[in-house]
Amino acid sequence: MNIMLFLGILTFLYGSDNNQDLLHIDVRERLVNNNQIRIVVQIDNNSKREITEIDGFLLQINNKGNIITEKRITFLEATDGLLKPKQSVSKFIVFPLNQIRPDHYEFYVGKVRFQNDYRVYTYHPAIGFYRVD
């Protein structure tokens, strides 16, 4: 009986939805006019806090793994509204299409601020939010 109780507790702890990303980042590529590519970055707020500012960097990486360009994207500023829990925000950037060797795109969160919190955080999927100021 004790073993069943122990296994039940382990199943509850490791089987629950604790591994869900606090910020789910989705980077999608859309072909436009056969010569441009639109990169859409969508961020879903899965945390339980309201976000007032969020920005980051979109990296264009060639097939050898070298960074070609780095563009900053600001999703929310202090004058914009709040990104509440279970809401999402998206922005896009247009790049010329490399038809010989398609490029790869990655997005990294640079700065996050929460409502009623003066501190600045950044985000990593494996760690979560961590303070940078």
C-alpha cells in the first residue's frame, strides 16, 4: 500500500503540467510574392503574471550556422496595453528570400517587465524568467 501511495505522489508531481513554458514562442515563415519571406513571431503568455513590456531579437542564420542579421522586435511598450495570462501577441518582419539556400530564423527574448514590478527580466525556456538588472 505504501508503494502505491508513493508511486501515486510521483505520478502527480512529474505528470502534471509543470513543464509548460511560461512564454511559448512560435516562429513561422510565410512566403510572400515568391521573393520575400515574412517571419511571424508569436508569444503566448502562459505565466500567471501580466506583462507590460516585452522585446527580443530575431536572428537570421544561414545553413552553416552563422548569424547573418539580428533584428530587434518590440512587442509591448510601456504605453501599450497589458499582455494578460493566456493571451498572445505577434509581430512580423520581412526578409528577402534566399532561394539557393534557405535561411533559418530563431527568436530570443531580451527584456520582460511585469505589471507593478520595476525589475527587468529575461527569459529562457529551460530556466524560466531570471532577473537581469
